[in-house]
Amino acid sequence: MRLTLAAVMLVLVAHPSSAQSAKAQTDWLPPPAQTIQEFLASGASDLVVTGTILSAKEASHEYRTQSACGFNHIRPFQATEITLRVDNVIFGVAEDSTLHVSVLEQNYGNVVGKRALVWAYREGCDGWSLIGRMGVYQEDNTVAGSEGTPLFRTPDGSMVKVTASQVSSVRSLGFQHPSSTFNWSRAVALARVVSIERSDQHRAAYHVQFLNWISGHGTVEPTTVAFRRQSGCYPDIARGDSILIPVHGINLATVTLASCPTALRVKRGFAPGLGVPLDDLDRVLHRVGPQALTLRTCRERPAR
């Protein structure tokens, strides 16, 4: 299933019921997140960080998207452009210690100098810039949305406050975030999705054609990527797409993921889930031994 920009906007909202409603066009929906921790650890974002807001300015954006028939459409939306000095990368890979994010809400008031929680998705319509949402830390130790509204809606529709301690505890669910699947892999392959199989409402598999090894070298070429659909998991991967496959075991043609496969997607030679072109993959994957790769949470700068 392809994610339009409008769909990305809703998936990024910490309101599971809203995202579910927006996805009524498909009969294959992930379960809603039960807590803010589960939502942030899901496949709804490429990057989750906290930091200090250095600047904030409301703006109107026009994104040019292309339909299946090849016609361009201009889709406007209102946003708050922020510059964030990152102090903690919770999930994913940060391009720099200072990030520019288009936050899909306005009416935050004067937030310059305040600490914020930001989760974002890399959208190809604007050079893979970060588009996302944020919560601002309050004096009462809560984290709130625009106009001080509660940040999370439970599956039953109740709006609940999010506390700073809840945000701090989300790292314990790191194994669920899509980017975590690259940690401790032996090698990374590039493959093309030939077909998609859904075994039931929550489990699926990509059957792939192996193309080549991107990092390291496995003993067996992967043929299948199996995964379980988690909350907020909209992989944005279709038949014919290229994907990255982290290989952990030996002599295993089937790779089973513990998280959503969102971070595997490859779009126009770019890996949005990792924030780098394929040619720069070694800037985010660090080899810690002959048989293990780990993900750098801050992208390594190229040597000058």
C-alpha cells in the first residue's frame, strides 16, 4: 500500500483511532497503539528525538505529488517550521545535531527555548526532509501538543496526558522500532519485492528477488522477509519496490523481523528509514566485529 502525504500526516498523529479511520480504504489494518510508548516505538515514524527548540515559525507548504497517471497535484498544508538542537536520539538516525522539521500543527505559541519531543517521517516530495509532530514539555512535567492539548488518544477515544517519565521509558521498547532490525545484523542485502503474502490479519511476508549485498556478505541469498503487523505499521512497500534486508542468521533464506519493515524501504536510491542514500549506508551502519553491524543514531559526517 502506498502512503500519500495526507496519509502520512494521519499516521504520524498519536491518535490511533484517527489513523484507523483514515485507512478505511484497506481491509488490512494494524492494531491501534495502547500507550504513547507503544505508538512512538511503532512504524509510524523514521525518527524519534528530544531536544531544545531554537526557532519556530508558522508556514504554509505546498507539496507536489504525482498520481498513478503521471499528473502532478499540489497539496497545501499548514505547519510550524522548527529548528531543534537534539539532545537525545530515542529511535532512528539523526542527520545532524541540529534538525529542521515541518511540524504538522500550528498554534504552539512561544516555544523557542523549550524542550520538545519530536517524531518524524522522511517524505520524498521535499528532498527527504523531516515531516512530523511534536509535544512540548510543560512546567507540570507533562508533554503537550499545540494549544496545550493532550498528546495521545487511546483506542476508545479518550484523550490522555503524556508525562515526561513515559517518554523516558519508551526506549525499553526499542526492539519494536523499525530501525532496530539493523542492529547486530551480519550483512545487509538489496532485493526487489516480487510478491506480498498475507497469512492472516497480522502476519505477512515479502517474497523477493536478491540483487546484491550492500554491506558485508551472507552465506545464503534471502528469498523471504516475514513480519508481524504492529501498531502504526504502514510499511509503504509495494510489489516491484527495492528493499534492504538485514541478515542476522547463518544459512537462512527467510528473514523474520521483530519489528515493522518500514525502515527497509528504498525510494529512488534513498533509504528514508535510515536517512541516507544507498551509497552512504556505511555512514549509519557501524561494524563492531567481523560478524556484527550496529546502527549509528547520529549519521557520521563524510571525511573532508
